[in-house]
Amino acid sequence: MNKQQLASKIWESANKMRSKIEANEYKDYILGFIFYKFLSDKELKYLKEDLEYEDEDLDTVTEEDEEIVENVRKNLGYFISYENLFSTWLNKGIDFNVADVRDALSAFSRLINPSYKNVFDKVFDTLHTGLSKLGDSSASQTKAISDLLNLIKDIPMDGKQDYDVLGFIYEYLISNFAANAGKKAGEFYTPHEVSLLMSEIVAQHLKDNI
């Protein structure tokens, strides 16, 4: 998926939520779920490639297995049980519920390796507290999240792209919010091209001093 295709995909995700939340809140949900998918996929890759788990064995990855919990926490800094993986949410189909997300985010915070607290602590707090804004009932919240998950599932997170996927998504969303929100919001966004030019000017100025 190239940048243009990805931009179309994430803007589609934003438009799915346009009637439910303010424009400046899009990024909190989209980036939150994308990052959760990234961490879920990373753990799946570790389980399969490093610990040699087969697909049919993944449902044994639970909090009750203290050995696997500590192994994953030690090597990744966090632990996500099978039932809380992004892919498991998708596989649940009509059985998926917003409560699955609430339980998963609470468990994630509780199971962070203390040595990685400065990396992962409170990273999903905004997403967690904002779930209630996605509808006036559990059913409407579930529907909104399901739609979003099914759009996000195709965003590449395997590290094979020739650009920083998460960085691009963040910059793309921020730039579009600034463009659509007028001067006040735009004051806090510097376009990529301007940032790059400024960096090159500073580097040119300092090159003889290094």
C-alpha cells in the first residue's frame, strides 16, 4: 500500500466517525486503534517466529500462563492475551462488543512491564475514556468501533514499507485537521516540507562548526 492509498484509507476511517465526534478528536481513535493493532501484530509475530507457536495454539496465550506472560513482557515490554488481540476482535464477528475493547485496554495497562512504564503507560488512556463518545448505547458504540477496525485491518504494519507508516498517518491527520480547522488549529502544525527546509538550513549553517 503506497502513501496515496494509505491516505485514502485513513481519511475514510475519519469520515466514518465524522457524525459522532469532533474533527479534532479523529486522530485519538484512529491512531489509538492503529497503534493497538501494531502492538498486537508485533506480539503475534514474536509468538510465531521466536516462540514457534502454531495458529491453533494461540488461544493458550492467556494471563493464567504466568510463564508466557513474563516471557512476552520481558521481551516486548507488554503482554496481550489471545482474547484481547486485534485479530481476535475481528474474528469474533457479530460477537464482538465494545466491552472487549474496554477489558483489553484495562488489561494492557495492568500488564505493562514496570521497566517499560515510561514507554507504554497511559498510551491508550484517551482512547479508553473516549469510547463512550462513539454512541449513546453499547450497540451503537460497538457498531462504530467495528466499522473502524475493519477499515484499519488492511493498513500495513509489517515493517516492509519504504516509509514510516505510523509517522505518515499522524502527520497526514494533523495536516488535514489544520487545513480544515482554520488559523487557530493551523498555528500548531508545521508542514513537512517547511520542517525539512528548516532542518537543511540549520544543518548547512552548522556544518562548518562540527
